[in-house]
Amino acid sequence: MPFFTSIEDTRRRLATTGYLVDEELATAVFLGDALGKPVLLEGPAGTGKTELAKAVALATGAPLVRLQCYEGLDEARALYEWNYRKQLLRIQAANVGEESGWSDLHDDIFSEEFLLPRPLLSAIRQPVPTILLVDETDKADVEVEGLLLEVLSEFQVTIPELGTVTAANHPFVVLTSNATRELSEALKRRCLYAHVDYPDATRERAIVLSRVPDISDELATQLVRAVRAMRAMELRKAPSIAETIDWARTMQVLGVTELTEPVIEQTLGVVLKHHSDREFASQQLGLRGGS
């Protein structure tokens, strides 16, 4: 059964978690849910792609299973592997010498007891509807894309020793990509696509007010204006939406009611995490530290 009943229902329920989406993104999530299709979210780092999957899980009450992609990720880490240490202990304990005894032991050590499910298999085996997040897909090798194609096409996995495991409930799948490399056309064909960029000033201000409700409208506006000015600079790492929220929370902790130059200079490390970025932004913003 689908999680959402309409595009408006999708927007409303996500908003209850503090995640505010525009019409395009709400449509992609609703259709991905209704059609049973994976949703591929592509865009710059820090625009809230991962948080969207978390928000869907929170809004629906569904468990979230996350596969974090990285260079060198292999099938054993993505799908399943055997508990070799436990198998070895079982073999040593059995002390099998006859061929018939080994046949029985083989069936024993390649049983459910010795299987270590990884995220993809875990999501397929969940007894309830689940959110599967394949995060930063572009960081994985192309071989992992082939594995994803197989799993996302049929939502089933064949384990030679145990047989085929088919999903009783197809998970709602979200794939994210920072576009550091081009994903294969075959993978894209299986997905609905949405480009996720930084929100406009009005929506980012609304996000800040939603996540940090005690902050004043004026201070939220000042923070968003400053962050957007930094994003327009040529920085190594532009401030993310999460860092805008962290900056707002910082103001709350410090009891700040106005974003003055001394306050920006004092707290710039909350939003900029490279020394060169801080120096450059200080110069561009005319702060004393950059003079």
C-alpha cells in the first residue's frame, strides 16, 4: 500500500518533520511511492537529498535502511556475506572426517544462522514497508551499479546456498548523487529523477523557522541572506542547508538577536569548514579577520 495519497499529502506530511519541499520534489516522491519506482535525487552536496529519505521515513513511520556508497564498496558489503569466523569455529568443533559428514556440515554452515545481511538484502527481507536509501551512489564503482540494477529491477536476491529471496514488500528507494560522475543510463532508466538544488531565500528561511522555531523572523532572514552570499562565492565547500540551521541554533545558544559583523566573524566556523574559505569569505564580507 502506498505511503502517500496525493502530492499535497506528501508535502504536508513531510512538512510535519520540518522538511519543506517544492512542487517538483513532492511530485517525484509521490510518484515514486505510487508507481513503486526508485527516486534518483541529484544535485550539489548539502542540499538535503539524504535528509529527504530520512524525512520520508519519519513521516511514514517506516524503518530506514541506508547503504552508504564509497569507492571500493563491493557486493559483500552491499548485499550479504558469510560469517567466516563463526563458520570456521563450527567446522573445528565438528571435526568432520567423512565425506557424508562434510556434506551435512556444509549445509549447516551455509544456513541462515551464518548469514550476515547487508543493507540491500536487509531492505528486501524487511517484513514491513521500508525506506531504502542508497546514499552518494556516484561514489561507488560501476560494478555496484550493476548490482543495483539487478536488485532494483526485481527486488529479489539469489543466494546460491539458500535460494532466491524476494521482497514481500517492495521498499521505497531513494538514490542520491552529488554528480561527481555520470551514472549509467540503465540505472537512470529505472528511476524517477529530480534535481535538488539549494532552496530559494523564501523557502530556506521557512526551513530555518521550522527547525529553529524560537528564532526571530529578522534574524532568520539575515542568516539566510549571509549564507546565500557565501554560496555565490568561489569556495571549496559552500554552506549546506544543515549548516544554515546549525548557524541559527548557534545564534540561539549565544543569545544573539542580530547578525552583526563581530558575530559573523566569531561564528563563521559553523558554516565554513576550510580555512581558505573562511579567509576568502572574510575578505569578501569586509570582516576584520579578512582585512
